[in-house]
Amino acid sequence: MKILGIESSCDETGIAIYDTDHGLIADQLYSQIELHAQYGGVVPELASRDHVRKIVPLIQQTCEEGGLNLRDLDAIAYTAGPGLVGALLVGACVGKSLAWALDLPAIEVHHMEGHIMATLLEDDKPEFPFLCLLVSGGHTLLVDVKGLGDYQILGDTLDDAAGEAFDKTAKMLGLPYPGGRYIAELAQQGDPMRFQFPRPMLNKPGLDFSFSGLKTATRMTWEKNQDSCENDSEKQQLKANIAAGFQLAVIDTLSQKCLRAIKQTKHQELVISGGVSANTFLRETLHKMGKKHRFKSYFPSLKYCTDNGAMIAVAGAMRFKNKKIKQHHLIKAYPRWSLEQLN
Ligand code: KG4
Ligand code: ZN
């Protein structure tokens, strides 16, 4: 069975076709990053308009890539939420209309479920149940994944998401948007021990996160030290040291909370997904920790860490195969949608 996946919840138009027998057969992505970079963040109205421009040509391109006709499809899956309402509506309208026109089932997919399922695109994949650390621009969640659609949130962020903290720190240091990967690059030239930044919430019990205190600490360090730099090279070194110290504090916090959750749930498999899972230091830290504490970490390939259509297609395929589809006749988008209310 061939499932078309449509992702348009934020600033990426992602379209893919997943075949339940042969895996991913076509995958196209159009990123709006350049469009929003000049504003230092996503402008929702511009995002919606750009999805409108790109979505239909991208569906045609995806079909061409897979050597398929729309009539060869068996179902249409699209991100129905959470996300920017205008952007979501573009994907929902196109997805639902295509399904109506072709007389196929339309499958509403939760964006975070898509991220959780992204590792299923890999050859070496986890099996239910497992623990998932979902770290993106908008979320930092520790989820007990008991089965498809059966999720219990064990930890959430009380303020900024991990990706958001990376982006804000990058902006402060004058790096481009979205700044996660630029912080990671800059950190390679820095001394992570030069500044000691707080490890938020590690000294408290529980699995929640908070990154606003860390954000303030990095800002204060930057403001206190930047004037004493005598030249550009010293300023660059200061930025690199802050980036390295910040990254170490975030990754330390995330990985220690994962270990705590592994011990609490007794799961032996940990899935890490969402944009921040592209971070090399996070990957290395969790692989090492897994060797020591006997759990196995699974990461999506780099291109499936950030938003994409393939994760929506594979999540839609899982729902289709397991007959977990809600049928109704309305075009709906859910800007806020709890992962725990999917069943
Ligand atoms: O999952 P995603 O594409 O979008 C949301 O659903 O939010 O995640 C985007 C986030 C951004 O905050 C970006 O800075 C971050 O992922 N990110 C990274 C890296 N690559 C992307 N953060 C840290 N290190 C990276 N290498
Ligand atoms: Zn995402």
C-alpha cells in the first residue's frame, strides 16, 4: 500500500510516498528558511502563503520521483496539528481534497507522532514499547511510547523548548536562524569548561525541563564579557566558549533526564527525534551513556530529524495498516493537540 504524506505545520513543505512493502519511495522537501531568516523567526502568514505556492508542484514532483500516478495511491496522510493554523490548513485542505477526489481514506497525523515514527524509516528500528526524547523547536518531551497512538508524557518543558533555547542563544551571538546547527558548529572551536552554566532542573526530582534560567545565564555571561574583548578574534573565541558551555549544559540536562526516565520505566530502547536530535554531541553522549547503562539509542537520519514529509507518510502508513483512522467529513486543523489524546 502506498501512502502519500504531507507536512506543512511550520516552515517546511514536505511531501513523501511510503510503500508498506518497499519503504520510502519518494521524498521531496522545500524549506522556507531563507524566507524567514531575514525576520529572525517564522512569520506565520508568509509561511501559509509559501505552502500554497509550493504544495501542489511538490506533490507532482514526488509522484514523478516515485514513477507513480495519483491513482496508484492507497491513502493520503497529512499533518493535522499541532502547528501554525494557517500553515496546517494548507496541508489539510490539499490532503483532504485529494482524498475526496481520489476516493481514498484521509489520515490526520499528529506532527509529534510523525517525529516519533521517523526512526521507523531506518533499517535498524525500535519496537514498541520504547522511551522517546522529542526535542524540536517547539517541544521538549519525554514520552513513554506504549504503542501506536498510546503515549504517556513523562516530562515536558516548563518554558522554552530545547530547540528554542538553541535558536535564542544563536540570535544573541549574532548567528543565522534557525541557530541550532550554527551553535553546534561554533561550539567545536570553544572550551565547554570556560564558563559554568546551570543544568536546569537536574537537582530536582522528576522529568520536566526548563531552559529559561540557562538562557539568562548565557546572556549575562555574554553581556559581562563582550566589552573586555580587545579584537574580533577574542570576541569570536568568547562566542565559541559560550556556545560550547551552553551546548554542554543542554545536552547534559537532556541526557541525564533520559537516564532517569530509562531507570523509571525500565525501557531498554530510547528513540531521540525532532530537530535537536541532529546534534552530533547529543548523539555521541547518548550512545556512550547507552553502552554504560545498557540501553540502545535510535536516531533518525539527519534529514529526517527536522520536519519532513517522510515521517508523516510512515506514521500515516502505520495508522492505515492498524486501522487507526478517524473518519469525518470536515477539514480540520488542530493548532494545539495533546499527544496523549490520540486514542
Ligand atoms: O523538528 P524541527 O524541524 O521543527 C519543529 O517541529 O520545531 O526542529 C527545529 C529545531 C530548531 O530549533 C533548530 O535550531 C534545531 O531544531 N536544530 C538543532 C540542530 N539542528 C536543528 N539544534 C541543535 N543542534 C543541531 N545540530
Ligand atoms: Zn517538527
